[in-house]
Amino acid sequence: MMKLRAGLIGVLIMVLNACGGIPPTVHIETGRGRMLDDRGARESRINAAARAQQDARMKLLRFAESLPAGNGNLVGDYMALNPVTAVRVRSLIYSARQYAARYFDDGTVEVDVGIDPEDILRVVRETQP
């Protein structure tokens, strides 16, 4: 999904956003549900947030690979041809800014991450021979 965000100086900046959501793992022992103590609930929430962030970044990477990068090629095409481009784009996606995290009563966590597509296209241009 692409969103337009208004900057502080009134300029519109295009930002690639992705949302990932992961429910916590439910533990069942011998057919009976086990109640988690406070430490277990906190750990479960932290793990769910980390997995949601990873899910959002993977969605962002898939969307970034479909960006047109010139000459009729996509960013994913350049990533497949040049391993340096692939590593730099993936590291840029990994450092994408987290905008929001939503925690729900059932333990589900949703995380929004975003990045400026111009940064991705700049990396592709810099790494091409």
C-alpha cells in the first residue's frame, strides 16, 4: 500500500508502508489450556511484536521489489542481477522506520513500517555498473 504523507514544510512525500500482524502462540499442554503468568504474557507479547515487525518488513520488501526502476525493469530485476544491490536494498528495508504498533486484547500485534521509495531507487542507481 502506498500513502502520501505531508511533511513539516508542506511538501508531499511518498512513503511505502506495510502492516504486519501476528497473533501470539497459544500453548496447550496435554489437552488442557495453560494459563500464562505475567512473565509469560509479556514474553509472548514481545515475541509477537518482533514477528509482526518482521512480517511487515517482508511485505515492504515484496512491494519494493515491484517498483519500476527504469529501462522497463523493476527493483527486483536489478536485485536478481546484482547481489550488492540485493544486500543494500534488504538492509535499507531492514532499517525502515516503524510508525505504529497496535496491541490488541487477544494478544495480536500489528506493526506499521515505512520507507521513502526514492531511497530504494537511489540505492539501485548507485549499485548499477
